[in-house]
Amino acid sequence: MAFTINNLKDNNNVIIKEQLGGFTVIEYKEDLSSTTLSEAESNFYMSKSNMRNKQLMIEINNSEVMLSAGAMQYMVGNIEMTSGIKGVGGLMRNLMSSAATGTSAVKPLYKGTGTILLETTYKYLWLIDVDNDHIVMEDGLFLACETTLEIAVTARKNLSSAVLGGEGLFNLSAKGKGILALEAPIPAEEAVVVELKNDVLKVDGNFALMWSNTLDFTVEKSGKTRMGSAASGEGLVNVYRGTGMVWLAPLMQYSSGPGQIKGTVG
């Protein structure tokens, strides 16, 4: 059994942005499918603004990957797709985690040998080599991963402060060793990484995209007193304490205060 995918990697309109293991990020220089003048004008300015279609290609060789539900565009080769749910108990656990994180209850598994192409996106694709680590992700970032990673639901360590700040109580996390692909609102080169060593990071807004599970994440008043918070002009802040790393998106557009999304870039 053999196959060849033509006019993809060898297309002059395609750039290979990044490759990690069997994961490849493809970027299309321009959208050549314009049929009207307004579409052509829009595509021109989007391209100049770095708003280009991107696509994740995953090549597996007698291995298995997990995708976000509905992410697959097409696949070639001897690949079997399953729901990844084992029995009624597994479905109930997935439904509970789905309700907690706001993600799909079904994250399909693809096993075998072949190539999988995911749906195109104008967002930015990050490839992360998780090396015996445990990373917590903001909601909606997960796109795909090797199943050598354990994708699980992580509860906030201070639930009362999360409720106070209008935050969700749970997040997805990736634990172990393997490749993780995220669909992010900013390019990876724009992210600021803060490394804490028994210290504290306070963030006014949901600018943190990922953080180490070793950190205590809470939502607190920006000042020790109500008067102090009022004087600072900021009511609540996201606080990360301990030892670990936090990935920040400084150019994201949020209104003041945790959980208040105003708009996103890309």
C-alpha cells in the first residue's frame, strides 16, 4: 500500500513553517481562490497583515494521535478512527469533563499508518515537545497530540476565587512525554514566557495561555484592601504562585479584569 500527496508540500504557494516529529505546520502565502474584486482585496490585505491560512499535517507510522472533535479535513492511508471512549463509564467521564471545560466530549483517536490533514485556520499553530512535564492550557487551545500524552481535566486549586473572578473551574492539561499542537490567537514568537522560582506573577486579564501545573493559580483582589483595589483601578487579578513557567500573550485585546474578553488578534 502506497500513496503520494501532490501539490501540497511542493506547491509554490505553501511554506513549511515548523516541523516536529510527524507534525508539520503548513502556511499558505495567499488565498488564490478569490472570485470577486472584494474577495481579492480582502485576501490581499489579510496576507499583508500576516493573516494567512494555516494547516496542520500529521504523519503517523504505526502510532496513534488524538484530535479535537471536527478538526480532521481528510486522511490517507491505513488509518482507523475511533471515538476514544471506552464504554458508558468513559462516556460519562468525558461528558463531565466536557461540561467542566467547555470542550467537546469526544476527542477522536486516529491509529495506524498514513497522513492526516486538519481543517485550515487563520489562527496560529504551536507545536510543543512536552518532555515529562505537566502543562495546563487555556480553554479552546487544544488541537491535537500524540496519545503518549495524557490529556486530563485539571481543577483550579482555589475554586472560590475562580468563581469570584468569573473564571472557569477547570482546564485541560497535558502530562507526560509527546508532541502537543495548539491553535492559539497569537504566533509563538510573540509569546512572553515568565519563569518563576518560588515567586509570584499577577496578571490583569486572561493573557496567560499556558502555565505549569506546579503553580498555584488563583484569582484575587489586586489590593490587600477594598480601598487599595479601588485606588489601583483594577479589581481582580490572576495570580500564579510557586515554581514553574507561564506563557503570556501581551498583545491580546482584553478589557480589564479576569475573564473579560474584548477581542482577539488573528
